[in-house]
Amino acid sequence: MTAATTSRLLHLLSLLQARRDWPGSLLAERLGISPRTVRRDIDRLRELGYRIDAAQGRDGGYRLDAGHELPPLLFDDEQVVALAIALQAATVIGAGIEEAALRALTTVRQVMPSRLRHRLNNLEFTAIAARPGPGSAGAVSPEVLLAVSTAVRAREVVRFDYTSGGPDAPAEPRAPRRVEPHHVVTVRGRWYLVGWDLDRDDWRLFRVDRMAPRIPTGPRFTPREIPGGDAAEYVSARFKGSEQINRWPCTGTVVLHRPASHVLPFAGDGIVEDLGPDRCRLELGAWSWIDLAATLNRFDTEIEVLDPPQLRDAFGRLAARNAAAAAG
């Protein structure tokens, strides 16, 4: 097989992967070959293990379907970067596939071009398991993620435009942020940069999907000591409404009239104790007493408050609000 034929087959395969159905005449036009050559190339791809169905008719058509075995795959640069990032995240996210993900990542690194391998070597991040929160994950550009991670590794100040995304965000352009980047963290399906904001003289969390890095980066810096000495602990504390200590500001203990096996999958970082076939004790935290009472109500069962009194008062306030809402 000549180099020209191999190149044409790769182009043909990329077209078949891009859309579900392709008329034979359109493939011939896109590739600059005859319909007969298209048919021969389709047969070559079938010999390589690709399952390609042919549609009957005057013009005919082709569809790439899933087969019983995994044939050679074709990815562009962006897809390779995205695949490597996803595999690296899977090796530390605690989903039970760490070993398989690591083997797959090793395989991908071995066959990827050196230009991509060099960029991915700069990718370092921390994954945190956390109770699911509201909202959906933002789409993060692999280019932005790699640029931020490279700045972390090089210890260079990163400059970027930032969209707060809140309802009170100003419409006019804002000055670029100047941050000493320390860690990239992924939690709840989102990516965050932990860094020291030079203009605000304080630690900040930035969502990477809202960052637009500017080039070039700033000067090198000497890393500061992150609060608590650990990026994962610091980010976990921030999500619990604390600046320093990784624990919920409001923690209570209740008895739920449900089996422990029913409560445990939805208890997040709470502590569940089995009290019999229809009861369990649950220790759970939240950022406020009202939030904790509302969270406990989602178990849709009778609740006995053990402690503290603030939680019992919160149930009373929540009941009054609900009664007022029901009364219109």
C-alpha cells in the first residue's frame, strides 16, 4: 500500500467518523477519486477491522458502525489531548477504574506525537471526591487547562480575563487578573485554579472554564504556603464555607426512620450508623442550620433530632416557612 493510499484511507476514515451516513458520490467528491476507488478503499478498511455498512440504491451510501473487536482508531490532536486528560483524571478520581485508566493512558502516551506528549507532561491536578452540588459542569477547553497547568508547573504568574458568571457581573471589560497559580483541582465535575491573587492580596478559587489566559505569562514566583498546607483540604474547606478548617460550620446528629442501606448512598460525607432494620443514626454537616434541616428532609421520613438544639430550631423555622408557602 503506497503512502498516498494510506493517507487517503485515513482521510476516508475521518470522514466516516464525522457523520452517520455518507452517499458514495459525496465521498468520491470530497476525496477527489472515483466511486469505484471509494468502494475499493471501503473494502480495505473492512479488512482492517472496521465495520462499514453499505446502503443499496442508485447512488448508494456508507455508514461506520461498531464492530465486535476494537480496530485501529484515528484521533486528531484535540481529541488526543482530551482523551489523555480524561484518562489522567480517571486514575485519581476514585471511580474503581484507576488501574485500567493508567494502562490506557500509558498506551496513548506511547503512540502520541512528541509535540503532544511534551504538552501533556505539564498537566498536573488534584481530584477531590465531594457531595454533588447544584448546577452543571462547565465545558473546559483542553488548551486553557494545559496553559494553566503549565503555568503552575513553571511557577509563572498567569494573566487572564475572567467571567464571574453571576447575575451582578459587570458588562464592561475588566482588567485582567494577575495570579500566582499553585494548584489545578477538579471537584464535582468542574476544574478550578487555586492561586494567590496579586491585586486582591489573598487566596482565590477560579473556575477554569471561565478563564481566558493572556500570553505571555508573567514573571516567575516563589510559591507561598497554601492555607492548611494542602490544596485538596483548602478547596474542600472553601466548599464548606470555611477559610481554614475542612469541616462544615453546622453539624448535627439525627435518627432517621429508614434502613441504613437506604440512607448510605445519599449521605455524602455523613456518618451513618445502623440501628436496626428500619432505623439509622446520621451525622451530617452543612453550611447553615436551615440548609442542614432541608437536606435531612430529602430522606422523606420521620426525623428525631439528637443534637444540637440549633438544628431543632432550624426545623421549626423551616416548618413555619413551608406552612406560609402552602397557605399562599
